[in-house]
Amino acid sequence: MTLRQSVVGCAAGCMMTWFCGASTDGIGRDAAARAAARSVVILLWLVIGIGAAAAQSRAVVTDTSPRLALVLSNSAYAGGGPDPLGTNRSARLVAEELARLGFDVEAGENLTKAQMQQRVAEVTARVGRGSAVVFFYNGYAIRSGQQNFLIPVGATVRSEIQVRQEGLELDSIQAEFARRGASPRIVIIDAARRNPFEETFRRPPEGLAALEMHDGMLAIFSAALDRPPEEADDGSLFVRELLRQIATPDLSAEQAFARTRMAVARATGAKRVPWVSSSLLEDFYFVAPGMAPKAPPPAPAPSAGATPPPGAAPRQAAPPSVAEAPPPGSLPKPGETFQDCPTCPELVVVPPGDFVMGGDAPYEKPAHRVTIRKPFAIGRHEVTFAQWDACVAAGGCKADIDDHGFGRGDRPVIDVSYDDAQSYLRWLSAQTRQTYRLPSEAEWEYAARAGASSPFWWGSTVGSGRANCEDCTQSPAHRTTAVGSYRPNGFGLYDTAGNAAEWVEDCWNMGYRGAPTDGSAWRSGQCDLRVLRGGSFTGRSATARSGARFRYDHDIRYYANGFRVVRELP
């Protein structure tokens, strides 16, 4: 495939709250009242509906699909030199690597709005149904409302109105590719930097907005949404890690982006955490199974401060899927996975950060910012029957937990109360000499969102085949599915939407007024009732939203309720 590169100089600058069997004053303590309450609980859940999303096998986009890439980079804004941001150097590396991986690349540097539109039109004209299209942009971008606008060179931007007049809307570019039938559509935006345009009319800067993720899209931004990082960066770290991962054989694009996210978070001490979102319906590989990439083109001599080209630095071997527990005294890094014992839950380390918790739905108000100040390890999966049965065999857990005919093994343990979950956590802590507990409600939502502000971690709508809930698929199975049957979120967690509802540590409160803002559990309120998160196979998608919350009596079991663990780090 040919690399077409044109360098244009420019002198111008419901909750479906699900109160299932949980009244605000709890359940009476005499046996007759409790039996009646259980009957009402079951009836209410049956009215809501019983369903399950069957796990679906996923196709693979093969190397026979047409591969197109548009790589745009703007750096020579008014008042600077030819490449003051360092973006053009990074963009050239991206263009070279994509060409090596078999993409027909159209590249442009320092473009006016008309020139950017021309490049988009040229690539769009070559898009056919089933084309894989990668769009990479490096430069300034500004958010206006819920849309992002790429700023061309020569632009005059002193107000939000001028952002829309002078900028090129990112969503409109993707809409053109979608209209021509492109799938997948992969978006890479390295525009997470403070810029002088926005500072003339808005302080503090707002950062970028989440993309509207339609089916067949995968996106990564070089930093988190809503506000730009405090420290300056020319993007070289993000681009270097991105190129390292997409060049890894047999690594899907989703996996490559997730690893890029974790690598950047580790390297910056979580000061910069890329945003990743996916609505892919098929696996896509930059280096497809059995594909032999072309030899890389000769690399030009790097200028001072330039990023080394792909391959210049020794490539690291892919990390094992699960590592043994870190040595005593050592602190695992964000993105690492480990187990404390062979029958213990697999854990993933989540980086610190902040997010907006809650929203406008009932029982989710007011929305408020929560700061997670230190990393924590959380179960990649819901606790399984196999892990529960290990506790039973050791005498630490009750043996009367019913799988309701769904199966045991790697299916999530269900029909457990909050109190049952605490028994398992006490046993696991004693076995490992580590502190295991339930996540706080804030920790759970932060981990489930994985940087996304949309209702689901993958986008605004539930779509199909992404989770196990009643209306998450056209063929619900009306039962739990094996953990990990669906794609993980950006932190590597599975089944945070649907499958089994998950107990968290917090007492129930009707809203967030007065809730902790440091990520800790809310230990006051109606503590006979505890919070569940994530929805389940029995409920509709509204209950599987990342922000949805509901309640249940701490000592009553229900066949849709399970849990996942948190392990505290030193």
C-alpha cells in the first residue's frame, strides 16, 4: 500500500430502582413476616421479568478487508515554529506504522479547515462497505457542548461560537465514514493538551467530550475526558505505547488500546489516563492472525527530542494474563493482574483518579465529583461458584447456596446475601493474610465506568451482545452466563453490566446528598438495607447502567444477587 503524505505549510497562525423486597423500613423479624416478604420479593422480580443475554461468538475482521487510514496533524499554529507541539513527528511515526501494517494511508500536516475537509473527502471517496478505517488526529481540539472540534491552522478562535465556525467537527468525520459503510471505524485522538484558543474565552478548560459510539466504533483519546492534564506533553509517550501495542501479533485492537491505556497510566503515575470506548461487533486486529507485516520503511535520522521510531526500543513481551501475588512490600502497578492463591479471585489494579458519580435519574442525585486517591485491586470477574465452593470445602462458607440449575464452576455465585458475602471475605482474608472486602459504591462505579461518562462503559445505548440482561440480546437465556463471556471494559473488568447484581459495602441512602467524596463506603443511613450495583440477568438494561443503584435486605438471599471483591493494597 502506498503512503500518500502531503505537507502543507501555513504561515498563519430507574434508576430502574428496583426496590425488590426492600421497604424503606426493612423486613420484620418474625418468621411469618419474613416468609411473606420473600413471596412478595419473588412476585415483584417475576413481574419485572426474567431473562438472560446469551454469550455470542464474535467474528473476526480478516486481512482481506480494505484498510484505509487518515492521519492529520496540526502544529504550526500562529505564534509558533514549524512544529512547536511536536505533533507532526508523532503523526509521521503513526503513518509509517499503519502503512507497514497494510493500510493505505492519507496523511497531512498543518492544514487549514478547507484542506482538512479535502483530505476527509478524498479518503471517504475510497471507503466501501466493510472497509476498516483508522482516523488519527494530533493537534488542538476544543469541546463545544457534547461535540469535539478539531482546530485547523489559520483559525481564529476567541469564542465558543467561533469554535463551531472555525473547527472541524469530529463526529461529522465519523458520520461520513459510516455513511459509506466503513466498519470498523477506529478513532485515535491525541489532543489532550491545554491550548491558547480555549483559554481566551473559557477558564478552566473543559477538556474533550465522549464520542457518540455507534456500532462498529473503537476510540482512544490520549487522556481522560472533561479536563486536560495539568502537565504539558508532546504526545510521544502515548504514541510510543500505542505503536508498541498495535504492532503486537494476535492482539485485538481492543486489547491493544486497553494495554496502551494501562501503560500510559503506569508511566505517569495515573496523572494521564487515556480514555477508551468500544462498540465493536467484531474483533479487529492491526496484525491479524497469520498476517506478515511489511518491512518498515527506512527511518529518517531523528531530530533532537524526536521519538524513536517503532522497533528502535526493545519490545517487551506481553505480560502474562495472571501473575502470582506481588512480593511482600511491593506495590503492583495499575493495569497489572494477579492472584493471591490458585482458587482466589483474579484481581486487576485500578489506577487512582476522579470521576463524576451519579446523574439525573431518581436516587442518583446529585451528581458529584469523587476522588479515588490511591490504586486498589478489584476482582476482574464476579466471584464464581468454584471460588465459593473452595470456601465451603474449607468450612468457611455455607453449603446451601443453590445454583438454580444454571450450573456452578465458572458461573457467578448467586443466591447469596450481603451477610453471606461477608463470610466469604472473612475466610479469604484469613487464607491469604490480606484484607479483602466489598467495594464501596464509589469504587464500584469508578471501576465500572473505566473512564467513560456515558450510561454504559461502551456508549450511550445498550446495543446487543454486550451484556447479560433481559433486553441486551434478542435471545435471552434466562440464566447466568459464565463470567467473562462478554468483552471487558477499559480497566479489564468483566460483567460490570448484567449477569449477577453485585453487593457493595454501603448502607442504603435515597440519594447522594452528604455522601463521601473520597471513594469510601457510606456507613450511615438505612444499614439494614445494602446497595447492589450493575443489574442482573433478570432485569432490563436501565438497571445495568453504570450509575444505576438499588437496595436489598442484608440478610435475605435472592437468585440474581452475587458480588465481586476488592483487595486492599499497601
